[in-house]
Amino acid sequence: MKIKIIGNGAWGNALHNVLRENCSSVSIWNRSERITDADIFVLALPAQTIRSVLALIAPQKRHITIVNASKGIEEISHKLPFQIATELFKGGGLDYFCLAGPSFANEVIEKMPTIVNLGYVQSKNKEIVKNLFQTDYFRVRLVKGVMALEMASAFKNIYAISCGFADGLGFGINTRVKLIILAIEEFYRLYRKLHSEVDIALIPGTIGDLILTCNSTESRNFRFGKMLTKNSAKESLRKIGNTVEGYYSVSSIPYFVNKYNVELPLAQLAQEIIMGEDNSKSRRRFLAFIKQV
């Protein structure tokens, strides 16, 4: 069984280390190779590039297994990764999984104990795929469904920007936890509108990942939010130098609010902070919000 990881960043390399413990035929794709030469494709790349990469594979693969480890929403279509994959592989030969959970890449590489979710749609191979990823330090909790996981993976980056902004303004843990609680409430409001249930088995990939991303300067989204208290979004992105998924996902907030008629005030506040050009106005808006809610 050949596994191809698409994405050569920290997360792609971390997953390469994990998979190599259970499979000798795993490699990270480089552009000089045939991209279709694999049985399983692991996506560990920016969400905005998923469509273009899968478009290279779709004409040549009638049956495909995809494990998505990317986190974000496509700006132009407001689609999650599994919706993009379903659109491109229409013949019914798609076996799709979503890997999500609180898992900073450098700690996975150092083999620190970690727990994640592996969501699936309909698959006879779910145990096989799970066992490819599971090790004594990287534990995998198998769950049915990918919608809640991918939505949480995208939104937690947006909420982490808000927590970073609060940190940049000098607020402490009490305020950060308040923001995390508001974020969890928004999660559940959105899930109900999507007719999606979140049970205890999904905690790693939903609430767990949210807590991790909102509580560490290792999170690019958290650092980006902190920088926004003193810099423009453009300057903050330049200083970070890597993809900040929340920056792109936030443009989809009005789409979800309008389509599902759901209240997402904290996510909308993050959008205002990112899109606003006046730091002092953003600070005043943020201060008013956290005192009123």
C-alpha cells in the first residue's frame, strides 16, 4: 500500500513520521513525481490549494482514498475540503476521511502523547486507515461523519485569532476562557442548523482542537490575532510568513450566517478585526463586545 502525503510543511512531515512507523511505502509528494502513484492520499496543505491539487488526480483516478488533514474553508466557494473532494470525484469511488484534533506538529514529531479523531463517511476500510495512523503516542479515535470535524477545524482558527487579539490587549486567562466558551456555544448553534450532532467521541477534533489553538503562541492564528492589535492584517501576515488559515476562512462567515440563519457574533467580530483598517476602532469594538456578552 503506497501512501502519498501532499504538503511538505511541518504538519505533512509530522504525519510522515507517524505513518512511517506502520507503513514503509509512505512519501511526501514533490512536483517532479507522478502525483497519482499512490493508494492513499493525505492532504496536509493550505485549504486554498486543495482544489487545484485534487484536479490533477481526478481525471486519472476512478477510485481514491483521501485522508484530509488540512483545516480551512475555500474562499471562492465557501466549501469545506470534503465538499471539494466530493465535487471533483463524482463517480462514487471516493473513500474519504478527516483527521483532526489537538496536535501541534513539533510535539507529534517528538512523540508526545496525542489524541485525534479520524472521521469517515462510508468505508469498509476504516479500521485499516485508522491502524495506519495509530501508534503508542498518536492515538486515533474513529468516528462516523466529517462535517462537524471539518467545520470545527476551520472555525477554531477564527476563534484563535480573537483569543490572540485579547492577549495582545493585555487580557488574561479569564477572558480567554470566556471567549472559548462563547466559541463552543457558537459551534453548537451552527451544528444544530447543519443537523449535525456532536457526541463525546468527537471532543478531540472539535473542542480539544479549539482549546489547543486558542491557548498557545505556537498557533499561527493566535499569533496573528495578537499582532493585529498593533499591525494591519497585511503586515501581520508578512511577519508570520506562513499560511494563516483563519485569515482566509473568516471571509466565509457572512455566507454561513445568512445561509443557515445562525448567530455567530464572535466569529463576526473576528472578521471585523481582520478586515478593519483602524486598530483603535477594532480595539473599541472588541472591548465593547467582551463586556456586553
